[in-house]
Amino acid sequence: MANHATIDKMKLISLTKENTIKTATAILVTTLALSNILGVIRDHFLAQKITTDLLDTYYAAFRLPDLIFNVIILGAVSSAFIPTFSTLLSQNKKDEAHRLASAVLTIGMVMVLGAIAVLYILLPWLTQYLVPDFSPEKRQMTYQLSRLLLVPPIFFALSYFFSAVLNSYKRFMASSLAPLIYNISIIGATYLFADRYGVYAVAWGVNIGAALHMCIQLIPLRTFSLKLKVAWDTKSSSVRQVGRLMIPRSIGLGALQIMFVSFTSMASGLGMGAVAILSLADNIQTMPTVVFGASVATALFPTLAQKFSLGKMDDFSKHIEKATTTILYYLVPTAIAVILLRIQIVRLVLGSGHFGWDQTVLTAQTLGFFALSMVFSGLIPLFTRSFYALHNTRSPTLYAIVSIIVSIISALLFKQWLGVTGLALAFSLGSLVNFTLLYSSLKKHIPDFNEDAIWAKIPPIIFGTIGMGIAIQITKFALGTVFDLDRFYEVALQAGLASVFGAAVYFATTYWLGFKDSELLGFGRIIGFFTGGRSGTRHKT
């Protein structure tokens, strides 16, 4: 048994071994959880060492550089390159796949560098519209930071392309470790140099972290006979297919970035620190959606693309059903727990240094409105990638644009009454619209989709969540009568015990109602990894 457990661990941590869906999910969930924990630590030091007024400039400075990366690279990689590259590999057209990789990388980098050059010139003018209500000094600092942050998109463009190749070969470890290194770099720069150089130290930490994010991808990439070269090939049918699939997705991502820019512009006029509060609350709520939502979608995506290319739509449907059940099982209770413990979470993560009680309360209220969208935001990546695997990028793009319009219009209305918390509520409303449109349409595109199999799992999740909520409230109020909750360890004890008891009630209730680990995707392997293989499912998918 010990030898088998050791072998399983070696397979799980190897940078070069091919991963099954369950192993890939376990890798992604574990590393994304660690990365998001590091992200929490990062935000803690940012709030401790930099005033919320200056943090406004830091988060606003990301908006325009992020637009370049998301529109040009993320759209091509997630929706177009991986399905096309995976299809060629499944058809044993390895040489053609590698030529495609060289062409896409060449064209993508030319576009990124060109966009960065244009943005570098236009930044002074664009910053005035990005943060119109900032003071001249804050606007100037935002502009300077934005120029510093034009370098990371270059590294991320290369890194995400390398990740796409590795993921197509079902190697997930290196790309999963990259965010850990990125966050460690920012934490180190903030902790060591922020007292002296302020927010500029953080920006340099971002640059170094982005470079390291790319470098770690090169280690497993060397194990393939992949010879990348400069190749401007726009006539290849595969390259043209990537272009056709990419354009709708890029339009959708561009619209999403416009929403973030609009939210930042609105927040700049909602009081000092509003941009930072919106971003910090969003970072907290993003953690569970990434860990339990995006990780599953990322691990499953290459397999879905291959199943579609081989015409195995029954398997395609079953994978989506199991993944949906898995995401619901973890995100429904997590969303409720975040709402119930939002004050404690914000105080633990951010409540120190320059981050006072007023900022804590406002961030907690914003987090509560963000948490309303947590389940929808967790399922959107899965449904979106399911469309991509079907070589359909138009439908999810159209739905994303509709939801973004809803979010922006709602934000303009809600901010008048709710301030910065209204922006979070508008985001949640848009996520609900996006989820509804995606789910309704996906059912029509998959003939064998068994909706009843998913709905059958909802009652145990609901009853378990109700029990968890009661346990959290009882524990929270009981400890509140014993402690004054003025100290960090007292708040940590209250939040920790409430979470533990709530989780115990949830897992016990769902187990008692017949929920089995084999009905979930990959998460049992995480427990098995840390317990020497004594837990979780043993069969491969």
C-alpha cells in the first residue's frame, strides 16, 4: 500500500507525466487553492503596508494592460488554439499541430507587441477617462504604474501559450505551479520593499513574477519534440480556424474588460479607496470560484475537445454532468458560508495596518453582494469551455456581451443608491444572466444531456447547506458571547470553528443523504494524496 501511495504521489507532482482527468483536477484544485491562499496573503500585506488611497492607483493601473492580454492572447488560447491543437493531436497530425503552434505564437506575439506600443503612447490620454474623478496626483501615479505594468502581458502571452500546449498534452503541473510563483514574487516585493518604495515595489514584483510564471513552463516543454520557430503563416487551414474561433471570443473578452474599465471609472467617483475595496472584495470571492469552478473546467477542456473530435457525444455529456455536480456540491455551501462569515473573512484577510474598521465593513458588504454570483461564476467557465470544445465561440460570446450590458446598466443605477456595493450587485446580476443563457443553450447543443441527473443531486446539497448555515450561525453567536472579538486570534477562532463545524455538518448530511465521492470529479484524489492513498476513488477516468 505504501509503495502504491508513493507512486501515486510521484505521478501527481511530476512536471512531465500525462495526467488523467481526476489527477488533473486534483492538481489544479490543490495548486489553485494554494495560489489563492497566497493571493490572500498578498492582499493582506498590500492592505497592511499601502493606504487604500494608493491601492486605488495600483488596481486601476492593471485595467488597460489586462485588456491587451485578455483580448489578444486569452481569447485565442482558451477558445481557439487548444481545441484545434488537440484535434490535430487526436488525429495523429503531430507535425501539423506543431506548425500551428509556431504560427499562432508568432502572430500572437506580433499583435501583443504592437498593441503594447500603441497603448504606451495613448496611456496619458486614456488614463483621464479610466479614472476621471481621481486627483491629478493619483491620476499621474496611475499612468506611471500602467506603463510599468505593460511588461507582464508579454511574459503572460508566452506563458499562457506554453500552458496551452502542455494542457493539450494533458500535462497540468507546471502551469498550475506558475501562479504560486507569481504570487510569491509579489508578496516578497511588498513585504521587503513596499515600506521604502511604496506601490512601485509591488509593480516590480508583478513584473518579476510574470517572468517566472513563463520560465517554469519551459521545463516540461523541453520534453516534447516541439520546435517553435518564427512562422507567419496565415494561409494554413488550421491557423485560419484558430482565427475564426478566436474573433468572437476576443470580442467577448474585450466587452468584459470594458465592463471592468467602466466599473473602475465609476468607483473612482465613489470615495477614497472605492477602487481598492471593489478589487479586494472581488479577489476574495474569486478564490472559491477559481478553485472549484475554473479548475474543473480547465482540467476537463482538452478531454471535451477530443471527445467531440472523435464523435463520442455520450461521453462528452457525462463529463459535463459530473463536472456540474462537482461544482455545485462545493460552491453552493461555500457561497452561503462566505455570506455568513463575510465580516470575519475581511477582518482576517485585510483588517490590519492601513485598513481600518470602516473599510472592513464596506468591503464585507461588497463581498456579500459578490458572493451572490459565486455559483453562477463557478459554472460559467465549464459551460463556456463546453461550447469551445464544440467549436462554437459565437454563442458564449453573444451571451457574455448581453450579460455585460446588463451589468453596466445595472451598475449605473445601483451605484446611486448603494455606492460601491451596488457595483458588486450589478456584477452578480450579470453573472446570473450569463449562466442562464449558457445553460439553456448548451442543453440544446448536446442531444444526450441528462438534466435530470444533475437535478437529482440538488436536494442533498440544499439540505446540507441549510444544516451548515445553522451550524455556522450557532457557533458564531456562541463564541461571540464568550470573546470580545477585538483581537486577531479571537476572530480567527470564531471563523475557523464556525467553518469546521459547518463543513462537518454539510459533509455528514450529504453523505447521509447518499452523496458519494465517486459522483464527484477528482476531489477525492486530493484527500488520497495527503493520506497515502487511503481515501478517494481509485479508478481512472
